[in-house]
Amino acid sequence: METKEFEFNGTKVSGFIGLLLLLACIAGIALTNIYLLSYSGIITPVLFLAIILISCGLVQLEPNVARAMVFFGKYKGTLRENGFWWIVNPFYTKKKISLRARNLNAEAIKVNDKSGNPIMIGLVMVWKIKDVYKALFEIDSQTIGQTAGGVTTLNSTMRAFENFVSVQSDAALRQVAGRYNYDENSNPADDVTLRSGADEINEALKQTLNDRLAIAGIEAVEARINYLAYAPEIAAVMLRRQQADAIIAAREKIVEGAVSMVKMALDNLKKDGVVDLDEERKAAMVSNLLVVLCGDEPAAPVVNAGTLYN
């Protein structure tokens, strides 16, 4: 997307030069009032005005901090060079903005997945300002206040881009969550789900956020889903379904192992010539072994003290 930001090219010098001029003006006022009393009425106001103008031009920039320079409503560039500067023209408005990375830990919201199941999902993201012009001038500012006793008092002022990130992260999360199923049980044909495809989901979320935040000059450095669960109204039902799936999977494993063990027992008995069983006896043995191996309770065998058929 096209950017209107450019570097500030106005006249600026080291801030220490401006600081020296400031001290010189202060010394001039003192000397004028001491030695030139007859001229102090003219020189002193001029020096006071010079002090005010010089002070307005002094600006300090720390790493990852920028200032948008505005001259009577017209954008004149962004000052990003760190250090202590004196802007010779004192009539610039210097809008300070931080370029440092920030965190957003969004609260979990209720959305519908691809199959329409209500789920709770939340995200955490790292973002920062990439385009100062867009962040300050492309979106409107918003002030947050509290009402107490019928009187509205301002407790904090939120910059527009911070509120913008909060709203757009909510919208992006809803958009991405609606593309996928919660898990494989909702639609086994899907290769990627919210539970199994974490890397792909996070990448899609980051791309969606960057598309939405580009208008405000904001970049999503990283975005991840940090909370995922069924909504309370269906959580109990889905838990029972998951328990049933787990029981079925466990039973399948048990039966598979039991059949393998029975086959191994019959093969070894035949191979070693321990006993020669006819089909009826094999069926009875298979039945008994499967009951013992697949049962939930420990087996309680009955010892037959008579013949095989009594």
C-alpha cells in the first residue's frame, strides 16, 4: 500500500547549540539588568522571547521513537534520527509516537467454527508502528472516559491506532476461526483444524491482521491463538463425545491385541504339540480368552475337576 511518510528535511542542528544559545540569553538578561538598566526594558523582553522560541525547538529522540513534524496543519516529514536536536523553526508541532513492539492479549470471544459449533477463542499478538503518517493521520482518535456521579472525567486517552488494533484483531480472529473446524470430529475430510493446524492457523491469522492493519500503518509481527475451547453451552456434550471416542479407540486397541494374543496361543499350542484341539474346542478356547482379555474386570476362572466335557 502506498505511503505518504517521508523523512523530515527541515533545518535542525545539535541540541547543545540551542542549549548554549539558551544559556547565553539567560546570561544576557542578567547582565542587562545589572549593567544596562536604561536598556533593560527593551532587551529583556526580546531575550525572553528568544528563550521561549529556542525552548520550543529543543527535542530529544530515544531509540525506536519518532516525531511527526507538522507546520500549521501541514505534514513536513518524520524525524527518526536519535539524539538531542534543536529544530531552528520553533513553530513545528512535534507529534511523538513510539515505534517499539507492543503486546495485545485479547480476551477470548465466542465465534462459530466452519461447522457452526460455538467455540471460545482468544489470541495474543505482537505489533508495532511501521508507518507514522498513517498511524497518526489516516484514522481518527478516540478518548476514553468514565462517568461518576453524572460527571464524565477522563481517566486515560487511547491513541487511535491502539483502539484500531483491538477492534481489528477481534474481527480478524472471527474471520479466521470461521474458515476451519474445531477438530477432526466435526469434519474428518478437513486436513487442517483449529486444534491440529496451529502453524497454518497462526500464519493465516497474522496475514489477515496485516491486511486489516495496513491502512493504519501497523504491522503484526506475530500472532498466535492462546485459548481454544468449546463454548459452555455445548462443552458438556462435546466432552461426552470425546470420552466416547476415546473409549471406542481404546476398545479397538484392546480387541486388536486380544485377537493377536489368541492367534499366537493357538499357533504355539499346535506348533509344540501340547494339545490337539478340534474346531469346537478351539471356539470355546477363543471365546474364553477373549472374555478374559477384553473384560473390564479381572477374570475369575472356574477350575473343572472332571473331564473336559463334564
